[in-house]
Amino acid sequence: MREILRSQFVGTHELRKNLSKLLEALKEEGGEVVITQQGKPTAVIIDLEKYLEVQEALEEFSDPEYLAALLEARKEIREGKGVDAREVFRQKGL
């Protein structure tokens, strides 16, 4: 949610006037733009690369085995069974 607060907000009137410029900026810079209608956020436009990343993540989360492994890992971390990332990097020589 915090990420959306840093997004650029564009009203529908401005969107109609500057759609080509907006799309070109998204293509070059990435990110997202929140579209507002009567001052209220109603939609988000994101660059294609980010969209594909989100789609890939959704596919992973729809895999029951992946989700079960993720939930188990989170449980282990909460129980203090996790390994500090610095230790893993040290062990791998990174």
C-alpha cells in the first residue's frame, strides 16, 4: 500500500490529453500511474515488465506446493528456526 502513495496520480482528463507521453514514460522509466476519477483512485497503469513480474508471482502463488512451502518457511522463521541471511551469504562465500 505504501508503494501506491509514491505513485504518480493522473486524472482522467489529463490522461486523455497526455496518454502517448504517459505510455512512453512508463516504457522508458517503468513504474506505475494511478488514474483518478473525480479525485478518487480508480485504476493503475503499470509498465509491461512489472505486469509480467506480477503475473509470474501470481502463478507461483497459485501452485499449492509452492504456497505450502512458503507458509512452512514463514512458520519456521516465526519460531526462530530461520537462518540469518548474512550467515547464508558467508557460508556461500558471498
